[in-house]
Amino acid sequence: MRARRFLGLTALVPLLAAGLMPAAAADAGAEEATAPVQLLELTTSAGEATEVAEAGLVETASTGTSSGTGVGTSSGTGVGTSSGTGVAPAIVSRLAAVAAAAANGVDPEADALLLTEPLEVDGFLVAGFTWTGAAELPEGLDIYLRVRENGSWSDWYLNEASGAGRDDGAGVAGTEEFVTGGADAVQASVVGDAAALPAGLQLALIPARPAGEEVLDPADLGSTDAEPTAVATPDEPVDDPAAGLRTPAPEAVSPEADESAPAPEDPESESADSDPAAASSGTSGGTSVSPNLPAALASTTTANGLPVPVVTRSEWGASSSYMTWSPEYAAARHVIVHHTAGTNNYTSSQSASIVNGIYYYHAVTLGWGDIGYNFLVDKYGQVFEGRYGSTGAAAGKMVIGGHAYGANTGTMGISMMGTYTSVAPGAAQLTNVGKMAGWFLKRAGITNATGAASFTFKSTEKYAAGQTISLPVISGHRDVGYTTCPGDVGYSKLGQVRTTAQSQISGSSSGSTSTTASTGGARSHQIYLNDSWSASANTVFTYTTAALSVLAGDWNGDGVDTTGVRNGASYGFRNTNTSGASLRTFTYGRSTDQVLVGDWDGNGTDTLAVRRGNTYYFKNSMYGGGADLVVTYGTAADEVVVGDWNGDGRDTLAVRRGGQYHIKNSLTGGKADRVVIYGRPTDAVLVGDWNGDGRDTLAVRRNATYYVRNTLSSGVADIVQTYGRSGDATLVGDWNGDGRDTLGVVR
């Protein structure tokens, strides 16, 4: 048993408060609804290496081998910060230092000064390193981290010393927050001069709902196998091609099975992740209850003229016990755009818990007393309130944050959740960053989002205290400090952010900015449906109700799928594929829930379910009210798809892990009924009855090309079809009632 050092439990926010759990169940689950932050100590208070920090070196020496960057292929996303050996001194740009270091070919294992073993830990969403002494790491010392997500190890990521922090300097030194999609193993490496090791170096691993802290005892830690992975380095960014709806189909290509995927495992796992939206630390699988529970009310706000719904602090679970930094407002006329570090592998249902993890890391681990960012926008376009008081700021003012040391006073900080060094932020993410920036600037009296205004710094590495410069009103973090934030590609997209902000300022942004249908700002949507496997649309119409996303289902049981829309926790639908507005609307669940569509009871009509972590709340009618069935299956990190896998007329779940699909033929917890491998882990997946045999199978999407399989098995695609553009959102449905599902796209 690990000895736990608790700093004080947060107040549990039970599902009862959301209206999704009876009181008895809430009380019974309270103990497993929270988990401690795990602390891995790497150096002592005297700066000496700990046993756990050198354990990997012993292993490397005994085997005489290195599993560094030159062996094998990377199983990670390859989208992190650049590798490097040097940290720029205060007078040199960190951008140049990181770029120069990347060329040195650092191997975090072979070149390690400190190296842990690959260690199994309890699940976590956010990580970060802290140390005592100077805010910057000593020159020539670099820290690397890799994590295991869904059975696969990520690349090695260089962890930069944070360029954020309170203007008054309160807090401790640390790296930027590192976001995961739900990791259960870690390995850390320190490269550089032993004489430069900082004292008190430790790694904090923060779960979905932190409660107290636990110093990991080396005697209790278990090591695990880890395949060689590379150092994450920037790739050439690839923009979506502007292909039309009549693009000719390419040659048929079989989607490859992922040979490196882990062996099939039971989605009902003892290490199942928590329900992030409900802030639970884990629920055992195999439960299936039907308590007729009331649906939760959405907890977003558009108060104060906010241009998009913003998830409130109470909804993502901010604990008042962590907040020791009283809000102070200042006149503000600039926006600073950031990104977070990490693997980019999180799901939309994890975002709220990740924000909560960043809050803990900033407020408690780094000692700031609150989250540093004023707002955060996830890769799906969801906007979260960060620093306390940000949504309620008066026009022309903003609560002072901790997002950019020395440049917090007089700015609004907004962070794109994800690493955008080598990949672009999503269209919805950029759109909503731009809208939030425009909202703030317009209220500050700024009429030109592409212009500049004078700005006076507090104290930074890049500018002297009291120095005034002309600073773009929308800037990147690197413009005010020595950091790579918001990533090379993220920084290159600031022009798009400024354009959207200008539309918001001019009052022309409502319904005019193009976003992906799955996550964009509320607007009407143009829909292109295809009744056959061809490159041409048969039906084109406009869903005129402004909405965030478009759904498809057979809402009236006539055998023809039609469209519906979602705005937060509000849903509408139409029963014909013609232009027009919603026939009826209703509310269900929360705005942060993932929504699923299926025929859960086999009555021939589709209805909704919402997902929170690994818990699913099914509704058998298109009305608000309580859930008809609640099921726990898989883990919070799994991707989920819906289909009638056995042809019994009822839709059930499958969870995806890499290239594997763990399929369940009933709406219950427990073991998967079968496991199928198809496509690559990076493919987008679709489900439909493509050949009309009554059973749903899989298809995968790569850019604008779809690889369709007519049996629930591995193998070569039966149909390969290009349709629409790579930036389109895809719909699947039987649009003409012939019993066969085909494609549609939404713009």
C-alpha cells in the first residue's frame, strides 16, 4: 500500500448534483470519485538523483543497448515540441535554441543523465515537472517525457520550462502542462550536465478529479515493457485540399491493420478510467441500471455578450479550496494566444477534466492559486472559462491571469488545448478563439483586430520592466516571452484568428464564418447527401436553424434517415431532407457530453444517448427527461462507435483502441463479444449497413477518401470512394429508404 500525503480533499461534486445519479448511488461511489495526484521524485532537496530516477540507467547499462530515436518507428502523434539539448539563456530566443537542439539528434535514453524505467501508474490526464530554485532550467539541461495511452507509447516530448506565471512571481518553477488522452504509464529522461541538476525535481501526474497528493514509493512502483519511440519533431504541416464534391475516386487501397496495436483486451478493465465529465475516478464495468434518472441541465453561459457558449467553472469542476488568488481587474486591450503541451489524443468528453487537471497544476502544483489562462478552447471548439471572474469582466477590463509572465496585466490569455508545433488547430477551435478575441477587443473599444496598440510590460525575460512597445492586439505567447508557444503552426494561424475576430468586431460573424459541422460556432449548415457510392451529391439542402453540429437518424421510423442539429444540450430535428428549420426542439444532458444516435430499444426509431467518460445515458424517446438506461462500458479514453452488429434491430456500442474495435452486442457492461482489427489508429471511423444485409460494419476515412468493409472483419476494403473535401464533417444514413447506408457531408 502506498503511503499517501493528502493536502486536503476537494468537495465531491456527485452525479446527484447533475441529476444523473440517485442519492444512494452518489454516496456509495464517493470514495472512488476522486484520486490523489501522484508525485514521482527525481532529485532530492540537495539536488541528488533519486533511486527511481537512475533505475533506467542501470537497465540500459546492463543490456548494453539503447532504444532511442534511431530504432523502429514512432507510435505517437509526432506533433509535440521540438527535441533539444539546450535551453536558451535570457538574451537568446528559445525558438532558436529548440531549433538548434533538434538537429543534434538527442536520444533521451542513450544520452540520459537521469532515466526512469517505464513505470506503470494510476491513470492521469495532465502531467508536469517542478523544481526548486530558478524559474528557468539551467542552460544545457533538458527534460523529456513519454507516456502510454491505449496500450501504445508516445514519442519522447521535450518539456519546456513554463513561460507563464503570475506577474508578482508567486509560485514554484515548472514546465508547461502536458496533456494526455488518459495515460497509465510514464518514462522520464533528463539530458545534460550532472552539475546543473536542480533540487527537488519531481513529476506530478494529475487525474480527472484530484484529491490530495501521493508520493510514489519506489518499492511499490512496477516497471513495464516499452517499445522504442522517436523524439517528437516537427513534420511538414499538411493543409486540407480544397477538393470539390465531384472529385474522381482514386485507386483502391486496403486500409492496413495496425500491426503494432496491443493484444485484444477486455474493455471492462480494473484500470478503467473515470467519467471525466462527472469527475469520477473510475467505475467498474458490468453495471447496467435503469433508474429513470433526470437529465442534467447544461452549464454553459452566454452572459455578458459572449459570442459562443462557455463552459462554466462549476461545470468543469473547479474546487474553491484550490483558489487562493483573489481576482484583480485591470484595463486590457490585448489578447495573447497559447497552446498546451501534450499528445493531442484527448476526446471531447475528457476536455472538462483536462481543464480541471490544468487548474490543479497551476493552482496547487505551481502554487499560483488559480488557473493561469482566462479561457481555454479544446480541439473540438468547446470553450471553457479559466481564471475566476473572466466571463464577468466589465467591458475594457479583464481579470489578471498567469498565462504570460510579465504580460498578464492588460491582456486576456486564451489557450488552444493541444500541441500545434507541426499540425494545425481545428477550424472550429480557431473560429471560437477568434470569436472570443473579437468579443473581448470590441468591448475594449478596439476596432481593428489586425492592428497594434502600445503595451507596457511588468518584468519578463524578453522585455525590461516598464518597457512599452507596439504589440499586435492579437499576439502569440512567443511575442512577449522566450517560448515556442503557441507552436509553429499555431502561430502561423493567428492571421485566421484575427480575421474571425474582425468579423466579430464588425458584427458580421454570426452565421458567416465557415467551420466544421461537428464542432463549429452556431450557424446554418449546407448538407450534401449521396444515395449511391459516387462522387456526386444527389440531394443538397440547407438546415436553416443555426446550430453547432448536425446529426443523422431515422427520427420517425419511416425507414429514411434525416438530419437533426445540436446546440449545447438542446436538440432539434427534421423528418425530411429538405431545406428548413427544426420541427421540434428538446433538451437532454449537458453541453459537454458526447452525443450518440441509435435505435436502442429496437422499435425502428433512432433516439439519443450521452456519454460521460465510460458511462452512457440512453434515451428511448426524442423528449427531455430522465435516462431510460445507464450503462458503464470500456474506459474514458476509448473512442466509441454505435451499430447493429448482429442484425437484431438494436444498436449497441463498440469501443476503439488504436486499430481494434471491442464490440458489444447488448447494452450492458462486461466483456466484449468480439474484437475486430481494421484500418489505422489515425483513421476516422464510420459505421453503416453498406450492403443492406441488416448488419452494420465499419468504414474508415482518410482525408476525403472512404474505405468501406462489408463484413465485420479485417481485410481489404470492399469499396473505396472519394467524396467531398477533407475538411467536411461526414454523415452516414439511408437517405432514400433502400436499406443501404451511404454518405453525406456537411459544410
